[in-house]
Amino acid sequence: MRKGDAFGILLARLMSEERQIAEKCEKGKYAMTLSLRDSLGVHADALVLRETRNTVLHGNISNAATPGYKARDFDFTAALRDATGRSSDLPLEGGTPEAAHGLDTPDLGFRVPVSMALDGNTVDMGVEQVQFSENTLRYQASLDLLNRRISGLMTAIKGE
């Protein structure tokens, strides 16, 4: 099972339980409820954007030998700011020099090449591998944080 699939299953289960709590709140059984999006914080959006960025970086690595291919990327920090609606002073790390807007489809830019091959390809395997590795580690960190957050919410919902 892929990590994204496991996250989807946990998220669906948690949303179902949140719906049940909301119904009980309407009946007056509970005094307050939490929004699922507020409970998960920025990590849910970060996970989706990290997966999108991994796909883009994978495409760059896959096309390293394609003549004329231009390496693509997007600015993760800007995309996350747009997705969460936070102000531009949000202190985040891990972006790249291209612009992006929106959670679903960040605007892809072309990476500025360190050196271009004679065939016009701008993919630098060293840069791409480092970016891919870093992004994968950050994806795993976001997934771990979401797992902990969801486990805590499940414990609170069950009343343990």
C-alpha cells in the first residue's frame, strides 16, 4: 500500500467520525466541534504539494537524456502560501526559484540551468537527485506529522 493511499484511508475514516460528531453537536450532545482542515493544519496541503513536486522532479530525471528537454519545477513555499491563504511572511523552507500559485496545479517554471548540454537539455542530474531526495524526506516528515495528528484526533474522538 502506498503512503498516499494510507493517508487517504485515515483521512476518510477521520472525516466520517468528524461527521458523526457534528451530527451529535446538532442534537446537543457535544458543545463544540473542530474543523478537520483546522485540525490537520498546513501538513495536508504540504503533502499534496510535495507529491506534485515529486512527480515534476521525477519527470526531469526521466528525461535527462531527451534532447531539448527543459527541466521544470515550482516554488514550493509560494505554492503552499497560496494553498493555505497565509501571508507572504510565513517562514517556510524548501522552495526552488520558480513561481507557483494554487494547490491543485502549481505554475511550473523552467529551472535555470547550471550548464546546458549540447543537445539543449537543461537537466542537471546532480541537482535533480538532490532536490528529489530532499523533497522525498520532507514528504515523509509531513506524512509522519499527519499520522501523529490524526492519531491524536482519533484518540480524542474515542475519548481515550
